[in-house]
Amino acid sequence: MRVILDTSVLVAAARSRAGASFHLLSQLPSTQFEIALTVALYTEWQAVLTRAENLPPGANSEMALGFLRYLASIAHLQDVHFLWRPFLRDPDDDMVLECAVASGSTYIVTHNVKDFARSTELKVKAITPAEFLNLLRSES
């Protein structure tokens, strides 16, 4: 199954090794799911994850970029040929939804589920990292 990782998941994983976001990322690469990624989403990941406040203790922006390059290397790289904008309230969320629709992803994994409430209209469900981990456990 293909999924999208919202930037909020990467930020949460960088801030804490105890949460579902970190646990989810530590499963990559996975035989149960594949992440999809567009250039626009990757650019957002870079901009947000290299900010000092989002770097893990002892890490620098080069380390963050290295990790993001790793994620990109295992991701399904998706072109978007049709824009759904404006569909959601936040244009950055529209970009995530467009990646999901174009890649045929089942889920957007995010800490901001409410921001993606309309995604179900396009047959994409927004779920939290904990919910996604529970789903993976139930399927194995």
C-alpha cells in the first residue's frame, strides 16, 4: 500500500524517539507500505526539517538533509499532472493531497487529521501515525 507522510510526522519523529512517528519511520523500508513523494513535498520537508527548532539534539541541517535524501531514495517518486487547488484550507495541505491522489495512495499519515477532512471526497483517508501503526499490526 502506498501512503504519504505529512511533514508533521517527520517533525514529530525528529523531536521524540518515543512516539508513533519515530516508530513508523524506523520501519522504513517496509514490505507493508511504501511512501510516495513529489518534488514539492520533498522541498517542504527540506525547508521544515532543517530549521534549528526541528533538528534532533546533536544534529545539524546536513544530517537532516542526508536523512531526507534517504527517504527520497526509497520513496515512490510521483509527478503531479492535475492540481486540485484550492481544495483544502491550506495550500501546503493541497500539495500533500495532490501527491496522494496522483500516486494512488490510500492514506495521508499526519498529526493534522482535521486539516485533511475533505480528502475522503477524493478517496484518500487522513490518519495519525498511531492509527497507521495499528492498521499495519492488524494486517500482519
